[in-house]
Amino acid sequence: RAGMPPTGPGRPGAAPAGPAGAQAARRPSAGGRIEILAIGSSTGGPDALTKVLTGIPADFPVPIVITQHMPPVFTKMFAERLDRSTPLHVVEAGDGMELTPGWAYVAPGDQHLVLHRRGTATLTQLSGAPPENSCRPAVDVMFRSVAALYRGSAYAAVLTGMGHDGRGGAKVLRDAGAEVLAQDEATSVVWGMPGAVVGAGLADEILPLERIAAHLVSRIKTGRSAAVAR
């Protein structure tokens, strides 16, 4: 693939999920137009992200931002591998990249990924702020930034990982009206991060890894089509 991203200025009911019988806290008001997908992961995340992104088509109508706990240099190599092996354009995020549908932006090791607006464009910004949850990049930092800009038009997914990074950010997203998905326990290498989200009652959906991509594509494309029809 040639080029780089441009730069510049309700669902009723709750079904059991996972061996622990955790339930998704589904909200009847959810189901509107989605403008961004944010994904957080840690232990087991590289394989999980590869599986999810492989199932997302190149014409995906929104940008994707990703925080995977990983050291510097490795995040760049990981992004390059995802770019080669999935239908999406995947890059390690830098300062000032304009978010583009069908592109995924991976937070670089030892830098938080945050977003800001310049006119009508949403741009990436890297931050050397202190670690959160002993992590930099931290999922919570990215999720809060997404919530501040996109509020209820964001969709977040928390995949396999150790610890509880993402739980605080998921609460901010949910409070802003966004939807949150958590990977189930059975398919997680470590059910720390998604389990923390589920345990706090913040997950709208709890799904096995093999069903996540199809759900994201269906939910986001359907919501956008419905908004256009109205």
C-alpha cells in the first residue's frame, strides 16, 4: 500500500456470556451512529488484535485507534505487521495524523495516544504524561480522549489483558453515552482488563474473540446506515 494518512489542520435484554455467567449491561438507548472505534488490549492482545482486524474490511467507515501495551520499537513493527496481514491500513501513530476511515492507528510504546480537533479534522497527538495503571501508553488515557471528542458516537472494545487498564476510561465513555464491548473470559489469554470492565457493569456486549469483528462491522455499518436513512 502506498501513502500515509492525510495530515492537517438499544438493545433490550441481557444474555449470559463467559463461563462466569457475566452479563452485558445493555442499554435500550444505545444504537446510534458511530464515528470512531477505540480498542485497548495487553497480554494476548497482538494475536487478538490480528484476529479482529483481519475480519474488518478495507472500506470500514470509521477510523480505529488502538492502545496495546508494548515497548517502543515493537509497536512500530506490530503496526507494520498488521498493515501487511489485514485489509486495513495500519500505522504507528505519530503527532498530527488526521484520522481517516479504514485506517488504524497504534499508540507507540512509551507514549500515550490522545486526540484533538483542528477545524473539522481529528488529529492524533502523542503525550509523555506520567504512566497510568503502570502503563504508557494507557488505554484509559486514550479512552478519555475519545470520550471527550466523540461522546456517544464512539464505540470501544477491551480485549484480553492483565490488570484493569481501560476500566476507568470505559466508565467515562459509558457516562458520555458511548458503547463498550468486552472480550469474554473463555477466549481471553488473561481476563484482567475485559473482566474489570464486565465486573464494573460497563460492558454493553461480552463476546468471544471469533465473533467480535463481525459484531463491530455489523453494529457500526448498521448504525451509520440507519442515521443516513433518517
